[in-house]
Amino acid sequence: MKYLPLLWRNLMRRKIRTTFTFLSIAVAFFLFGLLMAIRTGFGVGIELAGQKRLLTVHKMSMIQPLPFRYLAQIQSTPGVRFATHMTWFGGVYQDPKNFFANMAVDPEGILRIYPEFVVDDDDRRRWASTRTGALIGRKLAARFGWKLGDRIPIQPTFFRPKDGKPDTFEFEVVGIYRGATPDIDETQLFFHYKYLMERTGDPGTVGWYAVEVDDPARADEIAHAIDRQFANSPAETKTATEKAFMQSFANQIGDTGAILTAIAAVVFFVILLIAGNTMAQSVRERTSELGVLKTVGFTDLTVMALVLGEAVLLACSAGVVGLALVTLAVPGFAKAVETFLPIFYVPGRSIALGLGLALLLGLASGGVPAYLAQRLSIVEALRKR
Amino acid sequence: MTDALVQVSDVHKVYTRGAERVDVLKGLELEVRRGEFLALMGPSGSGKTTLLNLIGGLDKPTSGRVTVGGRDLTRASSRDLARWRAQHVGFIFQFYNLLPVLTAARNVELPLLLTGLSRAERRKHVATALELVGLTDRAGHYPMQLSGGQEQRVGIARAIVNDPTLLLCDEPTGDLDRQTAGEILDLIGELNRRYEKTVIMVTHDPLAAERAGRILHMDKGTLVEAQAA
């Protein structure tokens, strides 16, 4: 700590240069935080999707419906603990740009198979007993200002009511769920499958099945067993773990993680060059001062540590500022992108990684100048004035 | 000679620049008594500063032996020499060599950072050193806010703050006007007489050399003449 004023004064020797370098590093870490938030947004489903849950979809395409009667067969498959069905509704609230996921489900089944959706007891009771009820995520409620008891009109896009009433489906908000962890999507709307059937007169199809297995180690075996039951039928199935589905879905838009990592790597490499150049210049400019420090008794290692300390202080302070700013800014960004990325935040482990990278950046950018300072001959240094 | 603080025995110093070999010191012999004030004179390139660097443990001879206070500097590691300098030697430079980003007090405090002294103790030592050189009121000033003479006083305060045995002065008045140079030499003389510091001073200035108890002349790497001041 006693060397801190010396480190600080040396950094402030060229205020403009240090400020620009500081800003470059801070912006890089801000960008890093954003990239990590985007990466989390794309990957969180994959991370969270358990190996314990399987999804059974139509073999041809996920948008092809499956017969409702498959549910009983799937549930009786050895190794299956529980199964429920879900149907994509694709409804629109007021304007198509107000996109959010809305699905017809079995009201008990959805909460049993996704225990990460936390619902209060009162809401749970209302949700189970209200035929036209909707269970909505906390963020979705906040987005449109919906509260319990509100009636919300949703315009269907491909389901057409055949009950003679207006096309619009009107739901009553009977429950608001929250995620058990920050990674859980809180922007969805669920409503009763039976209500959908009543209004559309659908012959009894669902979008897909969510299946919970007893033993995740046997997931593949059970998936094959499910698919075998429907082989050579008009609606053959494809069953895989939820994680595999999420991964395959994410892969359709490219290996996001790899792309974002590559961008972050390039940014950090450029910043390393900038910070390294700053430190090298800074040391070159005060060769004689380093000689003086050694003359009055600073050892070679202490001088090296001082130069390294400067680089680390610069990189870490800028890194902390960049990461702090992105943490503050992310909620704002999250609102702007929640239609596309419902989960958008900088995870704690990314902050920790960022701090580690800041330290590494400091050590890497100060490494060579510190080594040269350590090797500096006092006599040679004192000659340079 | 008895009670020698510094003993330089058959010291050679050779620099090589590419294929060129430069013999800076040639078998030099010297003894400096404890409490002595010695002036080293001679033309540029005669090896005065090189000799001072060897006595201060800033450099090592190509051959021969340099002993200060019974310690053989030629055998000490770079780390040991650094620690030894911090405790036993104070350096005063021609161009003061203060760190421009630090105040006078912070510059004086530098050698104390290497000790185990607390912040309060360091401040006390710094205040004492600055008072001794008459710069108490300039403690918070940066080098660029001080005159040449004041800068050199800060340099002297830094040199003595650790209470060293030996003061090595390389042209301490070379960058000062006559009057200021006189004041600085008075100060160095007082440190020698009153505080019994052993002083070795390199200078071109005969008037400065006259302040010393003994003057040695160097030329082409050897001591050519000795005289009492």
C-alpha cells in the first residue's frame, strides 16, 4: 500500500495518455460484459435445460402437430416419470411487434414439469380453476403493465375459432410466475389447452410433449423407446433431451458462443497492444528515474513489481469501471432486446472472468516493460537524462 | 592507513563497445578514512564517476576489490548491494534526479519506503531531513516549483534521510550558480563536520574541491597526484 501513491503519480504523469488508455480498456470490458450478456441470452436455455427432461416432437418438423392420444402412450413408457403437452399459440397482443411466447398447456402439467416457474399458492389455485385464465411471467406483466384480474385480448395468428364468437381470445390474468433463478424466462404466457380446444374445435392435436424421466443416464434409451412406439405411423416422433433441442435450435443461427468469444478475443488483443504500448512508452520516458530508484536501494525485483503494479492498477481499475458500467446498463439493454432475448444479464461468473482478464491484461501489458526495468543497469539508466 | 571506511585495491574497469576496449580504471588504489571529506578532480573521462559508482555499489569492477565498512562489494549480489545502499550510502547528483511526479517530501521519503518504518515514523524522518536542509516550508512543492538550489537541497535531504555513513556526491554544484553552489557546499561540509558523514565528492570546480580535507586528481583511470586541501 505504501507504494500506491508512487504508482498513482506515475500513472498520472501523462494524464491524457493514461485517460485514453483507461477509457479504451473500460470500453473493452463494457463490450465484454455486453457480449457475455448476449451469450448468456442465447445459451441460458441450453445451460438450464436438464438432461432429465425430454421433448417429443413431430419427426418432420417441430411445427407439425402430434396426436393428443400419444400422451397416454408416452406416460406408460418404462422410465417415464411424467409427461405433459404444450402447443404453440403464436397470438399477438395489439401489434405483431409486441412479440412474446404464448402457449396452450395443461395447467397442472406445466407447473409440475417446470418447477422452476414459481407460483404463489393463491395464484396456483386460480390458475387451475379458471378456464380462461392466463399464467404470465413477471417480466411480461411488467412490460405491458398487466396485473392480476386484468383481461387481455390476444389475437390468434393461425388458430381460428369456430364457436361463432369474435376471433380474439380474451384471457384473465390469474397468476404471475417468477423464475427460481435469474436465468429463468419470465416473459411467457400460458393458458389452458382445453380452452383452445373449445374455441377451435381442434380434433385433438398438440404441439409437442415434455417428458420427465426417472434416470437421466437412461435418457437416450427412453427417447428411442418413445419414438419406436410411433414408428411407421402417420405422425412419427423425434425425441431428444431438452438440452439437445435447445442446442440444435441455437445452432440454426450459428455457433453464437464461438462467434462472441472470437469477437471478445480480438477486442482484448487490440487492447493488449494499446495498454502494452502505453506501459512501454511510460517506462522508456523515465529510464533515469528507475535508475534513481535502484540507486537509493530499490531492488531489481521491487522496480519490476512497481512497473507491473502500474500496469495492473491501470488495467484492473479500468476493468472494474467497465464491468460496473455494463452491470448498470444491462437492465436498460435488456428492456430493449427482451422480445428477442428474454434472458439478458451479465452472470456473476462472467464478472469474475472479466476481473481475471483485467488482471491478466495488466500482467501481460506490463510484463515486457517490467522485465526490461528489472534488467536495467543503474549506470546506463543514470546516463539517460 | 588505519580506520579506512573505503578501500579500493587494484581495481580495473573495462568497458567494451563493440570491438573497442576502453580501460576506464587501471589498477587503482585508494583508501578513504571514516569521517573524511575527499574531493576527486580530473578531466572528463578520467574515471571519477566510474570510481564513485564502484564505491557506491552501483557497478562492479572488472577486477580488483572494493570494500566499504569491511564489506566486499565485489562479491555481493545485486539484491544485497541494493539493500546495502539503502542503509549505508546517500547519493547526491549533479542534476538532482528528483522524481518530478512526487513532492519534495515524497521524494525524500523514497528510501524510507524500503524500511519497516510506519507512515508516521517516515513522516517524522522526512520532516527532520527537510529541516536540516532548510526546506520545511517547501515539503509540499513539486520539483518544477523549486529553484535549482532548492532541488539540490531536496536531493541532499533524500541522501541523508536514512542516516547513511557515506555520502557520494557527483558534481553536486555543477548545475548551480556560484552563490547557491557555496550554500550547498556549506551544507555538505556541515554534514561532514557536524554529523561525521564520510563524503566523497567528484567535481571539476577547484573552489568546490577546496572545501574537502583531501583532494585527489585522476587522469586516464589512475590517481596522478594527491594534495591536502
